[in-house]
Amino acid sequence: MTITLIGCGCGDITEAARAAIDSADLLIGSRRLLAQYGGDRLQIEAVTADAITAAIQDVDAGQIAVLFSGDSGFYSGARLLLPRLEAYEVRVIPGVSSVQLFAARLGRPWQDWRLCSAHGTDCDVLAEVCRENPAFFLTGGKNTPAALCRELTEAGLGFLQVSVGEDLGTARERVTVGSAAELAEWSYSPLAVMLVEPAPRLPHRAPGIPDGEFLRAEKIPMTKQEIRAAALSKLAVGPQDICWDIGAGTGSVSVELALQCRAVWGVEREDAALAIAGENRIRHGAWNLRLVRGEAPDALAGLPKPDAVFVGGSGGRLREILQTVHTANPAARICVAAITLESLHLACTALRELGCDTDVTQLSVSRGKAAGGLTLMLAQNPVFLITGWAP
């Protein structure tokens, strides 16, 4: 028995795919593909890896062709099926993918695009458009082009240029180009793809943005440059991490996290602080930062599981906050900033009670100030960074 996994492409199939279909004793695939290519051959409608595997095991056929839409190597069901077919002779025939055809329609190369699937899976569109290159999305289900454009618009990115391709390779094909805000009002075919131009961002740099680059307001605290740089180092934030900033204040730590990781949720209870944090979010292009009004730990309910958490303010509920973080993800890396010995003791004790390994660093920063023709060093308040992680 020989099994051929065929990418049927978008529209016309390749000569190799047509030859494999013509020589097959049995075709397996979706109803749409069987109707398009099956003719009068023996057919079995199946789309999941389990159903296709069961169909293959139940039949006696010399040549079986399994049909997939698009390309067999681009977000295709072939990925899950191939490991189940190790006992058989298998070959794979690729097809022209939607990203290839859409790029051709737009007259653009696609080798630098970010390739993302929002078809039947969760997709963070804000995180994807913050990665410097155009982002291509397979859409479907609740993640229609309109829904994704609405999310961009609500985040302040309604000005981004978006291109949508519908029913590519068919007589109903349509390509639409406009802003995210404009295309959020359209209706689209279930077979649609979308290209979003990258969101404007500041050039990537090491943590520790100068304090003067953040907007500030009286009585709203801000974690200073040296402390921010050290805290991000302690949290070891990676590009795929989900982060929380609890007690966000002016949003300086939230912004720094957003420029380093996938997505950030900044929690703050004061409206004035939220307003300043929102302005700093726009100022630094931290579009993947979501600001949440409320008091922790209550405001943490429903947030996605964090990989790293900075606690800059606790409102006297530090133990409860740390317990909530630990419950959300026992493996989360946690960094607490404290300026009093009592907070230092509480943070260390609470983290150890949760089974975390801990590390304490005291930072004493002095900054130069001109005084006549001389320079004086003015000491800032010492800050403790208490870091906790799963052993």
C-alpha cells in the first residue's frame, strides 16, 4: 500500500498532484476537496488525523491519496498524520499555499513575512504585529479578518494597512486593501487570509530606557532606569513570554517588558496612573501591553497564565498576590521590588512558603549632579529585588 499526501493548493493543482489523484484507488479528504477532485473514484470523507488513520486501516487499496487544502507543509493536517503512517510507504506532494498565492496577487515577496495561524486556534494579533515584519494570518472561526481588525483598532492600531484575500484561486476571489479600522466593518468569506503591516516600534534595545523618555505625573511612582534593567535581568524575559506587571504606576516596567516579550498585562488601581501608563504605551509603541484597571489580586482573575511577574506595588496584599501568581503558574518567575525591610522580609517569607527558591539583591544607585564646576553624587533610595522561581 502506498499513501500519498497531496497539497491541493489554492485553485489549480500541480501536475504531480493530478497524476497521483488519477492513479489512486481511494481518495480521502474533506467534502469540498472530494467534490472538486474525486470524480467517480472510491471516496471516504475524513479530515482529522484519527479519522484518516482509521479509514486507511479499514480498507484494502494499493494506492491511497489523502487530500489537503493549500500546501502539505504549511499549517496542514499532514503534520499530525505523518507520524501515524510510519508503517506504510508514504510520499508527500506539496501544493501552492495561500501565502504564496496571496503574495503573488499583491506583487510582493513573502520571505520576510511572519506566518501565523488564527484558524481554529487562539491567536494574539497584537503580539504578532509587534515583530518588525509584516504578519500573514490564516483566518477562520471566530478569528475572522473583521474580528482581528477590530482588535487592532481597539488597541490603537486602526491606522495599520491590512490586505485581505478571499477565496483565492476561485472565481469568487477578492483582494481588499485598507486600514484596520476600515476593514473591521466588512464581511468576509470563510476562506480568507490577511496580511498586516508591522506596528511602529522604537528600535530594539537593551532594557533600561532613560527615565526622561517616560511621561510622568506628580505622586505617581515610577521604577527607575537601573532598577528596571536589573528587574528584567532577574526575570530573564524571553520573546515568547507572557508577563504581568502588578502595580504598574507610570507603566515604565510594563513598557520595558512589552518591548522584550510576547504580551504584557499591566495592573493598576489608580486612574491617573493608568492614564499616564497609556500615554507611555503609545509613546514607546508597546502595543502588546494591555492595561487593566483594578486592585490585585482580584484584578488578576482571568488573565492568561504568566511566565514572569513583576510586583512593583501590592497595596498591602503581597502575600495574597504571590499566592495568586503561584496558583496561576507555579513555574512563573517572580520579582518583587521592595524599599522597606518589612516588605523584604514578607516577600522572602511568602515566596519560600510557596516552595520557591529565592534570591535577594540590594541596589544602591547614586547619580551625578552638576554643582558649579563640580559633580556631586546624589544617592537614591536603596531598593531590594526579591526573585523567586520554582526549584
